[in-house]
Amino acid sequence: MYRKAQSIFLFTLFVQSLSCSDKINPTNPNGYMRLLVRKLVYDRFMENPGTYVFYWDGKNDSGKYFQDGLYRCVMTYVGYEREFFFNVKSGGKEDENNKAKFEYDSTLPTELIGVYPNPCKVKSGANVELSLREPGRLTLLIYFDQAGGG
């Protein structure tokens, strides 16, 4: 009986692990559920070190503006994984905040510098600034934190 219960438990854990799309806990410390909104950069090889600013236009992967609330940007790069929380409010002018750029610099550490402006207006978008020290694969994901677990 113990082995059967253990097998069912392990199988349940396996099935649950399939539904989690990333390594960071899918809930934040306050119990909010994480909902993937946009794959801003997905597994892209970044050859040059330096400062990058990627622009998020406030839309989800389907091209629709998303709602206001608490968001997080998750960066994964060559074993480095960090997240940054930011707030989004309704309104704004399309692409008003677009500051996308790249500046070469091989002396900077690898880090997620931040998301600005914070808060931002959904139609105006937000910039994700980071620095990379060496070549590697980059993923930047934008999540919405849903209150009440769904």
C-alpha cells in the first residue's frame, strides 16, 4: 500500500512539474499567481557584451494590450536568473516610452538593471535595461501577478 501511495504521489509531482514554464516559483511571496504575458526575448544568442534596453509595448504575445497591475520581468542568462517587479497603469500614448538601444561595453557585470518608467502606462510601454558581460543565451519574460491565485 505504501509503494502504491508513493507512486501516485511521485506521478502527481511529475504532472504538476509539466505545468510550470520556468525555474522561478510560479507564485510570489504574497500568494499571487504568475501569468505569462509576453516572451520579450526568448532563448536568443547575444554575442556582444554591453548595456541593452529592450522595449515592451504593453501587449501580450497575441498583440493585445494587457491590464494594469503588478508585473515582473524575469531574466535568464548563462546561469544568471533575476526578476524585477514593476507597476502598470491604464492609459498612455503608443510607444511613448520606447528607448530601445545597445551600447557596447565589456567591463560591465551581467545584471538586470531594472524596468522604467515604474510605474508605466500600458499603451506607453516600458523599457527593460540589462547588462551582459559575455556571449550567451538570453530570455526575458514578462509576467502579470494575478491576485487570489487565478
